[in-house]
Amino acid sequence: MGSVIAVPGPGANVSRLRKERGWGQARLAAAAGVSTSQLGKIERGERTLTQGVAASLARAMSLSLEEVLGTTPVPLDAAGSVRALNSAVRRFDLPREPEMTEDEIAAALASMGEARNSADLDQVLVDLPRLVAGAQDHAHAMGTPEACALVVEAYSTVYWLAARHRWMTLADLAVTKQKLAAQQSDPVTAALAARDEAGVYLNHGEFDDGLAVVDRAITQAEGSTTGPGRSYALGILHLRGLTLAGRLQDKRTADQHITRAWAMAEGFTEDVERCGIQFGPENTAVHVIATSGDLRRHADAISTMEDLVRDGTSLPATRTSPLHMNTARSRLALGDREGALADLEQAWALAPQMAKVHPTSQEVLRVLTSAHKRSNPRIVKLAKKAHIQF
């Protein structure tokens, strides 16, 4: 076996952070509740670091999850857009004269949805500051539930963008403002805001608290929604719940949410989208695949994925690219490196901007690169896209 090469990624961050503290692997493993063997494999690039294990390691070292996973640096050419977005968020309760009509806001949201669905993170960042400011000013002027719902939708995209880059301060602010706007909108929109609020706890590695948010929101949705809106609201909340429970390794709770999500999905012949969030049988399958990987049910993940893609999927790239990342992770765990590489290539082909910043994609590529070094030109090609230097 050849020497290990250093490849950047969340798993490599663990080694650096541990050594900065002067800790040995045995001390960190014991504090995090993982085996020394598992930790060693993660640090050497022989095993992917899951976000559940990353959260345990972060707590053991008194770090945030984003410090372990790493955040995406703001490129110089995007710094102005980030500043403008933060400025718009700060002005949440400082209304100005509206510069956008309701029709213009609706059109901008539709355009934003297209960019989000194609995982064009750069375009979303460019367009988002004006949309957030316009939606807020319009809501202050109109004061209607419908206008507030537009603010919730705009902030859902702010949260989505911030979470992709692990800009957690911005994500926290986004869901706080979104929650305030949701209190003046309709019950289904309120459920969507609760889903994003639970997502922040997910991104921080605070899985128990995220589940508490989901449980509270489910109770509220059950008592305030009806018809297809009820199925959609409960469905997206159960999807968030199964993800949180999977990261927590709570198989019983995960299975309960999986069962209920499938039950809600039965009411849809195809997936529907609201505020950029899809729900139906296909997106339920995507979430089940990811959680099956978290629960180490890797054969189940592959089987569900094969059933999903057999007849093609209507989901956008923002869902199908992570789907392939998660199946790549499961194939790696089952020893199928060739299959993992094929899935990772597909994830990059579908959404290169997302694949570049997503921790699962980074970890799968780190393990493949560490194992193959320069022997596989397909891996070298992906490594170059990810700006990994040999």
C-alpha cells in the first residue's frame, strides 16, 4: 500500500483540528464516542466523514459543525453581492418605499426558482439582495398574508444559499426573519418556515433540537391545514424529521418519519413544488436514500435509488445531484469504488457549483483521490474541477 496523500476536505479538517489541540486519536475518539479505528480511517481518507459523526467530533472539541466541515470562502467577485444580501437582511424591519410591484416580485421569485433548481449558486447570490429587499418593502406597504408569504419564500432561498456554503451566521439570520414573516402568512407557508428553522439546527449538528422544532410544527400543521396543502406541509416536515433522526442515529424515529412521509406522498401522482421545496414520491425517495446511508443501510440506499431512476425522475438538479452524492457514499461503503466514481461524476455533471461545496461530494472525492492517487484519469479530472492539488 502506497503512502497517503493529503487531500482537503472535512475529514482532513478533523486531523488538523485534533493536532492543533495536541490530542491523540484515542482521546478524540473516546470523547466523540467513535472508535479509534474509525477516526483513523476518516483522517487518512479511507472512509468518508458523515455529518452525524462530524457533529460528534465537533462537540468533543468544543467546535461548531461548520468549523469541522469548513465554510466556503467568499470569492472576491462575489463579495459585493454578499454585503448587499447581508444589508438587505438587516433592513428587515426598516421599510423603504417599495421599488418592486407584486408581479415583479413574483416574476423574480420564479426566476430565482429556476436558478435554485439548476443549483446555480452564483446567479442566486447575484439576484437575491434585490429580491429580499423588494419583497420586504412590499410586505411592509401591503401588510397582507400573501405579501408576507413572498417574504418567507425569498428567505427560504437565503437559507438555502447560506446552508450550501455553510455561512451559518447568515443562515441563522435568514430563518429568524423568515419565522417572523411566517407568523403573518398562511399555515402551509408557516410549515415551510419551520422546516427551514429545523434545517438550521441540522446544519449546526443540533439534531435533537431540530427534531423538537419538527414535532412542534407537525402538531401545528395537523390542526391548521387541510387537503393537498396539509399533505404537502406534513410531508416536508417529515422529510426534515427523517433526516435529523438519521444524523442522530435514531433508527426508530427515522423509520417513523419515513413511514409518515411515504403516506403523505401517496396523495401525489407527481412531485409538487412550493417556495423552491419539492414534495412527492420522488423527493421522498431522495431523502430516504440519504438517511439510509446515514443509518448504514447502504444496500437499501442503492436499491431505492435504482427504483427511482429506472423510469427517470422529474426532480431538478438541486435534488438529483445530492442524490448521486449519497449513492456514491453508499457505494464506497460497500466497496464499489467504480460505482461511487460514476455517481460522483454524475453529481458534478448535474450541478458542478453544488458538488464543489457539498461536504458529501468533498468527502467521496477525498476518499477516491486518496485511494487512487494519479492512477485514474477520471478522478484526476474531478480533482482538478475541485481545485485539489496533487
